[in-house]
Amino acid sequence: MQTTFTPEQLQDPGIARANEILRSCVHCGFCTATCPTYQVLGDELDSPRGRIYLIKDMLEQGRPADAQTVKHIDRCLSCLACMTTCPSGVHYMHLVDHARAHIEKTYRRPLFDRVLRAVLARVIPYPGRFRLALLGAKMMKPFGFLIPDQRVKAMLAMAPKTIPPVSRNDDAQVFPALGERRFRVALMTGCAQKALNTDINDATIRLLRRLGCEVVVAKGQGCCGALTHHMGKEALAHTSAGANIRAWMTEKRAGGLDFIAINTSGCGTTVKDYGHMFRLDPLAGDAAVVAGMAKDISEILVAVGLPKGEAKGLRVAYHAACSLQHGQQIKSTPKDLLKRAGFEVVEPADSHLCCGSAGTYNLLQPEISAELKRRKVATLEAKAPQVIAAGNIGCMMQIGSGTGIPVVHTVELLDWATGGPKPRALG
């Protein structure tokens, strides 16, 4: 793609990176075939190629974002299926993230939109605040029919039937390996996950310890910054990410670290990109080290060696989270681990398509999200599984709200198969 940025514009590192990405696009349109929003809406501007044109025009003109551009960028899931499909290697993720930051700086949203987005950015990344918000939403749920705004209705619907008690395993501490220590692993405990489902971190700790890992929950870690980063709120995102970098590097320098284990794939995609996010920051060196140590839990289980299990007689439908299969390019590893543990694994049709969760997308774009959820649940249920497994809490909540089939994290099944308790969702 030809671009016309001026030499002065290209002095800005963000514009220079955008220019590099734009020039790699050859207009082929392969991305439209795998874009969920294009499939649902059928609008070229709701495809990656269409959004690239909008971003190019906005940045080249050096103008504030307009309402049309904002509408179509907001509708992007950041599922990154387009990056998997693209034959030219267009790094759409960095481009759309830059566009969102530009929108946040130059576009004044309607008052209610600003308030809504500010509340999400200031509540969800903080487990204590989020837990209180979920309790409030649970109490308000019966009155949801009185609320006209679909986004607020979606937020009320998000509240689970039961909110788990706080797990003390998420506190800063060290869990010794069971038997000989082979690896030292920092566990990223996350933010929303600590309020929505405490079983995932608990299962991860048990499984890693059983396989010879000393597990460290580092003091000072918190939200990875993904939620605010994808809302264009760069300062908030960098504050969260910077705290994690410092916390993990303190542990690495004090006692050494082999890996940073991440069991929420949306977080994993962001942490692995810390090197890019902080490339112009004094923390650049440490950020690159952290990004290199960050691994999805499935990658670590391959490294430490999961024991082979006997057949369990349980049919598991594996849902591939977009952030795992597209963001991190981890496709077969979780399925291979489940099979090795003794489960029968099936995968739905169109497994490359998003379920519609996508961070806060299901709250900010509830209509599109609901249609994507309907399609995903239909393809999963068509496989007649006894349980659905996924590697991302957002996907688990989204799919779980549309089916009666139990939905569990992959690591919960692997923990159970190697001596841990039966996942609570299985009864």
C-alpha cells in the first residue's frame, strides 16, 4: 500500500510504525474471509481491509478521529484472525492499537460513552472493585428489563450466579515444588479472573507444583494492562504493565525465574508484547526480558512434561481462544495436552472465529457479541460434548452464558487428570 506521510510525521515513532505496517498491506482481501464482524455485518468498513483504509486516511491527514472511523474501529474485536490469514504479514494489532490511542486523544465521545468506558477502565482491572461491582450487578439483575441501554443490560447479565470467595492463593507468596525443584515459575494471577473464577489459579498452582515447579506469586503484580490498552488509554495501560515488569524483574533478580505462567490468553498476548509497548521507555530492557519469559500455561506444561494418562471417557470440545490461536499462534498445544491426559477432544466448525467476548467487547458491542456467541455455541453443541474447555476466562464466561454444557479451563481438566480435584463446574 502506498502511503504519503511527510518526513515530519515520520519523526513520530508511532506514525513510523504505522507507516511500516500500512506499506506491507497489498489490498488482497484475504482478511475479509476470516473477519467475524465482516461475516456478521457484511460492511467492507467492518473488515480489516476497510479499517486499514480508515486508519490510513486519518493518520495521513493528521486529523482528529471522526465518528465514522470511531464506529468501525470500535466494532473491531481485535481477535487478530486477520493476522493469521494475511499472506503479507500485516501487523494489524499494532496498527489498530495505535489508532485507538489516537482516537482516545482526539475524539470526544458522547458523555454516557465516556462515563461507561471510564467505569470499565477503573473497575474491571481491580479485583476488589470488580467484585463489589459484580455484587451490585447481581442485585440489579432482576430489574434489567427496565434499563433501555443494551450495554448496561450486558453488564448486569455478566454477573455470575455465584461470586467465589477470595482465594488466598492469589496473595504474594511462594509455593514450593512437590519433590525436586526443576523450574521456578512466576504465576500471573490476573485481575478479573480473581473475582470471576478462583479455581483456575488454584488448579494452575497445584499442577505446576506437582510437576516440579516452585510457583511464585510476585508482590506488586496486577492487571496486565490489556483492557485499558485496547481502549486506547495508554497511560493507564503502561502504569499497570510497568508495575508487572518491576514485580517480575525483582523476583528474577532475587531468586531467578524460568517462566512467567499466564493462564488467561488475552493477558498473555499483551504481556508478550511488552517489548514493543515499552520500546521507547526506560523500562525497555526489562520489558523485553519479561516478554521473553512470558508463556501460556500450555507452553510451560509441554516444557515440564505432562505425564500420559489413561482414557477418561470424557468428550471435551476445545474452544480455541482468539488471543491464543491468533495472538500467540498457539494452536495444537492445548488439544495435544488434553489428549495426552486421556480426554477425547473434538473441535467445532469454524474454530478460527471469535466467540464475541474479546475483553470488554461483549459489554460495549452487545448486539454483535450476542450474534457471535450464538454462532459459537451452536458449533460447540453440534459436537455433543460433555464439557467445553477453553484457555481464557472471557471466553469461558461468554460461552457459559449461552449453553448448559459445563465450561472449564483447560488447566482444570489437566489438574484433575494428574491427581487434582474434579473441576467444580462438573459437579
